[in-house]
Amino acid sequence: MDRRNFIKLSASIGSLTPALTLAEKAQPASAKIAASHPVLMAPREDSISAVWRTTTRAKGYVEYGTAPDKLDQRADGDNWGMRPSGDNHLKVKLHHLTPNTTYYFRAVTETFDRKTPTVEHGEVRSFKTLSSNNPSCHFSIWNDTHKKEETLKTLFEKTPKESEFMLWNGDISNDWYQADDIPNSVLCPAGQSFPFPIIPLRGNHDLRGNYAGDFQDFVSSPEDLPWSAFRVGPVALICLDTGEDKDDDHPYLFGRVSCHDMRVAQAKWLEQIIEQPTFKNAPYRLVCCHIPLRWTDETTDKGYDWFSKRSRILWHDSLTKWGAQAIISGHTHRPALIPATETFPYAQLVGGGPQLDRATLISCIADDKKLHLHSQSLTGETIHSLELQPC
């Protein structure tokens, strides 16, 4: 099945995705109120966020510490002086963490019943903060999962648990047409629990549907923007948002998007971020974005973008100046590796599609000698392999 037919079919069956019912949301205070383990997002050297699903309106906080039996610190506020609360999820950010340190934590969820509130203490779990001083790193990349349960379950099974994080490189959805689609798909996809922190990036389908504007409520990023940059060991990683694969005024998009201004804002931000020492001096320099910046046949017009030329025009000069070594993308549902050239001095690596037999798992393993990008099928077959030397 080609990409276009898959998208049409997915749109027609998207409404069948299981979701919490109104009855489940209205459970009495004695019922379980936390519906998922906390999903750790936006890992950094000194911070991380926890987001978890709830069955009803609730408030909550996170207890944490450096030993499983000594959770002596608590994250429970926001910049507005309020405890985190919500109808179907909670989001708490942990600040002032120490780099390269293992922390233990648990989520605490409370009902709003003033007389006899229910308080749930979640399972004690752990995470390790990132460090730019580490000599090596290991992380994983998914793309174009499109809520395919069998593919998601297999990715959970195959992704190394020692991954410092997993970057979800767009098209998490088929389009967001139900209120519960986003929390169900992001916080407990296929009923699974993430064993590692995640960095969710948007794909073009994640900008579609009546509820697409709610996506940012259920994810976390350091600056509350859909683009970011950080160091993990010797690797500097810039995450960009390519937006839609059509013009903003395309009739199919029903006036929902305004991606041009977002791409321009990223271009201005990119000019500044590449001058910061932590990125300017990084041994390895990678970019992740959903839609490729290059493609194998750039003359083909399918009515949608196989590659984001509109993004490349704005970002290419900065990426070249920075010395970006590879762009890692998805979108096409066709794996590809396009070598660097004199005109485009960065390679383009593209992951596979959502079907179980077309999906890929991309791993990045780097040390002081080389960076290895390995794209494999879910049966373990090598699809593409790229080795990069330190800059």
C-alpha cells in the first residue's frame, strides 16, 4: 500500500481508536485516578518533565530523590504559583537536577474532593539526567507510527532499554479527531509504558484534526516550543519542526495551520543557537525533523511535499555554517540514505513506514572515535548504516 492510500485508509478508521469514555472520566473518588505511568519528556542535564494520564480531574506532584527509599524532594508548582491540575492528564517539571545522576521518583495524584480526597502514590521509577561531559551516548528514534498498535508494541520490545531517550520523529497520529486521541496515543500508546524518556516531535499529521491544537498540552519541551536543541555526551542535537507538507492556505488544511511564520522563527533561532559554545564545539552534529530536507527525486510533484524545500530554503545556510553532519527524518514511509554532497554537506537519513513490515528503528551510538547511525527493520535486518567522524 503506498503512502497516499495508507493515509486515506487510516483517516477512515481513526475514529475506532479506543479512548476513555465519559463514564470512565466520571468515576467516583474511590476509583483509580492515575491511568498511566508517568511519561518522562524533555530530558536535559538539569531538568525533566513527567506527564501522566488521569481518569478524572485531578491535581498532583512528583516526589523524587537520589535513592529509592529517600524521595526527599518534591516538584509541585508552576510559574503561576499553581499546583499542576487537569481533566485528563497532569504535567510536572523537575528543575535544578544534577547532570549524569540517577534519580528515583513517583507521581502522586489527588482528587479535588475537599472532605475525603483520594491520594494515589505511584510506582517508584528511575531516570538518569543527561550530561554533555560524557564521552559516549546511546539513543533511539521512531517515526511514522500512526497509532499502529502492532508496530508500537514491537518497537517497545525492540528498542534497547539502555537508550538515554527515544526521539519520536513525527506522525504519532493519523490526525487528531477525538478529544482522547492525544492523551491515549502519547501517554500510553498501545497500552504500553515507556521505560525511557521521550522527545516527541510533530509530523504533518500531528498538525491535523480538530484537536491538533491541544497537542502541546500533553507534551513538554524546555521552552514550550516545538523545536529545541541540546547536548547528549559528544552529540549536539537540533530538533526542528517542518510543519505541514502543503501550503498554509491549501484547501485541504481548512485554515488550521500557520507554518510559514513558525519556520521563519526557527530560522532566526537557528542562527543564534549554532553560535553557542555547547553546540558550536560539539564533536557530532545531528538534526531531527519529520519531513526530510532532501529527497531522491526533487522534481516529482505529488500534491504534497516529499521533502520540505520551504524549510530547507530558510535553514540550509545555518545548518551548513554549523557543520550539520546528518538530517534524520521520516514522512515518506520509504527508508532512504542520501549521502552528503558539495551542495548539501549533510547526509539525509529517512526511516520507514507504519506497517510492521515497513517500520524501522534507528539507533545512534557515539563515542570519541565515531558516531554510528543504524536503521534496521523490526526483524533486525540492517536497512541503512552511516558512520560519522568527529568534526
